[in-house]
Amino acid sequence: MAGLHRSVFQYQKRDQGDDALCKRLRELANERRWFGYRRFGILLGREGFEVNHKKLFRLYREEGFAVRRRRSRKRALGMRRPILMPDRANQRSLDFVSDAFEDGQRFRILCIVDDCTREALATAVDRSLSGARMTRELDDLIRRRGQPEMIVSDN
């Protein structure tokens, strides 16, 4: 009457016996918390379980497993303002630049620039620039050129 074939109408679902698979999935998930269902599928396949990835994902979700997503890095808070061009030489910018030698060893450069004249007031080059070294360079610059009203840094 409904137009269905008899084999569809009389279909009986067969129990696959997923208890052993679920048990092993739980054990693996307790051992390795950061593995997802795809990696578990590889491990289960090595142990002799033949399971479809769609079925494995369904069982993985039914057990309540999920790899937590990592949080994105924190961004700077607050409103950004455009940098105003100074009308006199009383604002300085500082920035770090890094590069590497041919052998792979890295070095850093501290650049201090007068924003009005675009003059490079100081550069400090070393493999590692500590906070004490940066303070020493700024103190030396203040002694030579005077104290600025503002120091701008990009971070």
C-alpha cells in the first residue's frame, strides 16, 4: 500500500556489539586527553577494530568526549588612536628589530628615533637586550639630548 519494498519494510536493526569498542575508546580517552576522534580511529585500527569514522565520531560524542579548543591570544585592550605628528622634537619612538646571522644565531637592535626630525638618536645591538640595558641606553640619551615629553612604542 505504501509503495515500499518488502525488504525495507521488514528491516530489523542488528546489534553491532559496540560495548568493547566503547570501553576501549573510554580507556584511550582517559590516557590521552588531547587526542581527537581521528587519532583514536588510527589507534583503534592498529588494535584491530574496524570502525567507520562517522560511527567513531558518533560514539565519541555520545561518550561526551571533546578536545577543548585553545583560546586565541589576548589582544591589546582599549581604543587605538592615530599617532599625531609632533610639531617639535620632544617625542621619541623606540622599537626592537631582530635578525639572524648566516649560522642561525639571532641578534636584536634597539632603535630610538626622534619623531619630528626622523633622526636615529641611538641604536643598541646585542644578542640579548635586557631591560637594564634598555634603561641604560635611555638614561644615556636623556643625559645627551634631554628628557622627551613622550616615548612611543608599538607594543
